[in-house]
Amino acid sequence: MYISSSNTKGRYMIGTGALFMAFTPLVAWAASSTSDSLDWFKMAMELFGGLALFLFGMEQMSAALKAAAGDQMKNLLSKLTTNRFSAAVSGAAVTSIIQSSSVTTVLVVGFVSAGLMTLSQSIGVIMGSNIGTTITAQIVAFKVEKAALLMIALGFAMLFLSKKEKVQHYGNVLMGLGLIFFGMGIMSEGMSPLRSYEPFINLMTSMERPLYGILVAALFTALVQSSSATTGIVIVMASQGFISLPAGIALAFGANIGTCVTALLASIGKPTEAKRAAAIHIIFNIVGVLLWLLFIPQLAVLVTYVSPVAANLSGTEKLAAEVPRQIANAHTIFNVANTLIFIGFTAQFGRLVERLIPDKATPKKAIIKPLYLDNDLLETPALALDMVRRELAHLASIVDAMLAKTGDAFRERDARKFDEIAKMDDQADILHAEITDYIRKLTLQNLTEQENENMMRYLSINEDLERIGDVIETNLVEVGKEAVRLKLKATETERTILSQLYYQLREVLSATQTITQNDDELAAQNILHMKDNINQLVREAIQMQAKRLKQEGSENIDVTHMENELMDSMKRIYSLSKRIAKLSLPKNLFQEPD
């Protein structure tokens, strides 16, 4: 069963607590100013208990959807093109899974920070993400509270009776959806006595003033950090006839503004490009609301025209039957229209935020920092694991560069270059530690069986890459420095056979880098197929050494020792690379040649 992460728990606890603090004075004042028989404690208990179930159900459904569709979500974001429309569609699709445009924007901020997405691409995704949030409102607007317990029961059965992981994920989705509707039903029942309570009716009537409604919804959404949750609660209140359509539209507008806070917080301390992505989200949502602010009556007329009508009802009952769907439709029309209106101005948005947030002078850099690891992605394990894979490719590129510089240092017998290689190993050690720590944090998340398998594989690859760097820094560099100190000249063995062995290793590490970049099975197979060539070169080198010793005796024993150390180190590097290759191949797909 999925349990929400601590960050999400904290977010919803703050939101629920804020709602409690906001309503407690009202409840206390109302209880002291009326002599009716309303049971305020029972109403508060049902309101906050229902809200807790509603929010937990949303998180449950979101977590299960992310687990079930993690790879598809990763592919949607990783295969974006410069086409702004495909970016918008991808943003909408991912948000419909995550159930929060603010979280999608957090992911975008992380991608832009890592250089995996351009600012231009991020604009389309951010615009599309607002469309994705309308899915929740449309689902919530279906008044199926009576089926809530059935959905929970069916989801529970799928979760505990099926052994298939996919079925369990969808069981969690169904349970989450049932909890959403069950929470809605409890909230509706708890609030129903307020239908005849004049002070509360007056309070809800005041929401029809657009600025007031927008402010209230923006503040609540900023605390809960989910516009979907706010819109859902608005629809629940509308289902009791408390909120008119214009008030519901104003509250939905406010939710769009309040959801920007999460992206803003996520951009703190991030590179300039990430701050610009967050700024785009804020500007787009605020400008969109301002554009429609004066047209709320016209939007209300439009959605009334396109929404179902309860012709046999009147008064509060009619509002309760019609307004929830009308608010959901208004929310959808508003966000789709805004995306279509502004999608043609992505270049202008980009230039605007570049002026508002100019490039800063580059500060003094640390020795090295991870390029792709972003804590904001940890709650979406499929994407976080993809970032780990990319960071492993970054580490592999440093190890490959170390080996490349080693060849130059040996050819030139240059002590300074050997020292530079030692510094490069410091970079590799830092990245190794950062990747290990990131994977440790990832173990605290809810991982599928496949995600857990990938995580363990990446952890092993990380260790092997670090060991390759240590072999280069500890063994090859020390041998090279000793050759410089003793002024040992390169022998025919070193210039021919060992040189060939070195270039074979360069191909091996290049293939290792390809493996980490793309999970490339062909590159892994190529590494395993190099075994015969490498063993043959080692045999030839030993034969050439024996021939030389026979001719020269033990005069050049230091040279022979150096060559043996080189061969042992290069064989160790190949052995570690071979382990990485085997980890990257499906079991029983390929047998290593004898």
C-alpha cells in the first residue's frame, strides 16, 4: 500500500491545519452568536475528517499513478522536441498523472537545472500542465459518492489478492479515487446543516466578489500546494449549494495563482534557467487570471450553456446539482483557452523572463557538482532513477578522461600530468559520494520491483566506476611517477603491445560511458567480446618480455616490473568494466565467451 512521502504529508498537514485555523474562529463566533441546535463539534469533525480522507486519497491516487505510469511519464518528458505544442501536450499528460501542475513545474525546474530541457521547451510544458490539473476537477464533479465504498473495496481486493504489480498499482488508484469520493461525501454531510445558517450563507455570498474569492483560494492553495485539492473542495461546497457559479470560477482562478508558490520555492538556490522556468509559471498563471477577471460573467454564461441542466429542480437543489459540473467545465475551458492564447508567445515569454532574471556573474566554482541529481525529483522515482543514470554517465566521462590523460602522461613521461590525473580522481570520488547519497535518499521512496532492481544496478555501477578511477589514480599514476623518477624509457613492448592494450581499454571505457548514457545492450556485449583480444595482447606482451630478458638478462628489471604493473592495472580496469557490462544485460541474454 502506498504511503505518501514526508514532504507531501507535511504539505497537506499544513493545509489542513490552515483550514482549521481559518474556520475555528468562525465556528467559535457562530456558536456564540446563535441559539440554534447546530452541533458544531460534529460538523467540524466531519469537515476535517472528510478533508483528510480527500487529501489522502489524492496523494494515494497520485502515488499509484506515478508508479504505474512512471516509464511513460519519463518518456514523455525526455522525448520533448522544440515543438511547443508537443511540449504542451506532454505537460498536460504528465500533470494528469501527478495531479498537480506545481509538481510538474518542479520537475521542469529540475530538468532545466540539469540542462536536460531548454527554457523554450519548459514554457510549453508549464502551459500544458495547467490543462492536466483540470482532470481532477472533472473527476470530482461526478457525484458518485454512493459508489465510493465499492471503489475502496474493489481497490483493496486488487491490491491484496493480485500478485501482479501492475494490478496492485491500479488497485491503489481505485482505492485513492474511492477515498476522494468518500471524503467528499463526509464533507458534504458535515456541511449540510449550514444550508440554513445565515452567517455562513453571507460568507459564501461574499466569495462572488472576484478579488476576494481569488485571494482566499490563492492563500489556501499556497498552503496546500495543490490547485487540484482546492478546486475539488470548491466543487464539494458547490454540491451543497453554498457557492454560486461566479464565486466558484473566482475560487478556481485563485487556485491557479496559489499553485505558483511551489514552483517558486523549488527554484530557490537553483541556476538562473530554473528560476526563469518558475517565473514563467507565475507570470503565465497571473496574466491568465487577469485576462479573464472582467469576463467571469461571460464565462459563467458559456459554461451554463455547455453544461448539463437539472430542469426538474429549483433553488439551492438546482445549484447543488448543476454548479459542480459547471465549475469543472469553467476550470477546463479557462486553462485550455489560456494555453491556446499564449502558446504562440513562448518566445516573448522567454525574452521577458530573461530581462527580469538576467544572467549573473559566474561565481567561483566548487571542485565539481552533480549535473543531474535533484532532490525535487525523488518523489517521482522513475524520473529520479533516470537522473542517476545520467549522473553515472557524467562519472564515466571523468573516468574516461582520466585514462585518456594517463596515455599522454606515459608517452611524455610528464609528472605534472600525473598530478592532474590525481585531482581528476578527487572529482570522481565526489560524484561517487553524491550518487551514493542520492540513491540512499531514493531508498526511502515507494519503489516498484523494477525500479528497485534498477536502483541496485546503478549502485553497483557507481561502485565499479569509482574503483576504475582508483585503479587509474592509485596504480597507473604511481607506476608513471616511478617511471619518471627512475627516468625509464619506453620499451618496444610498451610502444607496441601495451599501447594496443591501452587503446583497447579506451574503447572499453567509451562503451561503458555509452552503457550508462543509454542502457545500451549492444555496447555491453561489445565489452564482453573484447575479452579474447585483451587476453591475446597480454600474452604477446609477456612473450616479448621473456624474449627481451633472455637477450638482456636482468639489466632492465625495473622496466619489466613497470610493464607488469601496467598490465595488471589494465586487466583490473577491464575486469571492472566487464562487471558493469554484465549488470547492463538481461539475465541469460548473453553468455560471456570462454
